[in-house]
Amino acid sequence: MSSVEELFWDCAAELYNVDGVTESTIFGFKCLRVDNQFVGMPANNQLWVKLPEERVNQLIETGVGVECRPNGRTFREWVSIEKVDEKLWLELLNESIDFVRP
């Protein structure tokens, strides 16, 4: 397991106490979900996290994130975070939980 995957699952362990957070799969990767909504995953040695399109654009514009483009298609509500930073990742995963929760 890579350091990115280890950090992701360390962050996930802190989020399992949030109601509805579970492990699942998406795009062939293990991920976190809240109810039926995807939250984030370690992919391509980065954190991929689902956020509102405006927040994704902000993270890209400030250089914190880059577009998620699996198979060449841009996912507007997903951002890829290359910086391995536990505090940042937990903040973004919590933002995602708030965003996807009905």
C-alpha cells in the first residue's frame, strides 16, 4: 500500500464515526461513501474528492488541486489533490460529506 493510500485510510478511520460513512468501490478503486453518494478515494497516487463545482474550480485556480480526468473526461464535481497533507485531506473529505449528504 502506498503512503497516499495509507494516509487516505487513516483519514477514513477518523470519518467512520460519521453517520452513513462506509467503504465502497468506484472506478475500480476503494472509496468512501455517505449513504449512496461517493465522497473520495485514493487514485493515481492522489486524493480524489467530490465537491461542489465552484469549490473544485477554486481549488484548481489556487493550485491546490487539478482536474480529475479519468479516460480523458473531466469530472466537474471531482478534484484531485496531489499534496499529501492529512489536515487538508480531512477538511476536504468533511466538506465532501457535507456536500453529498441529502
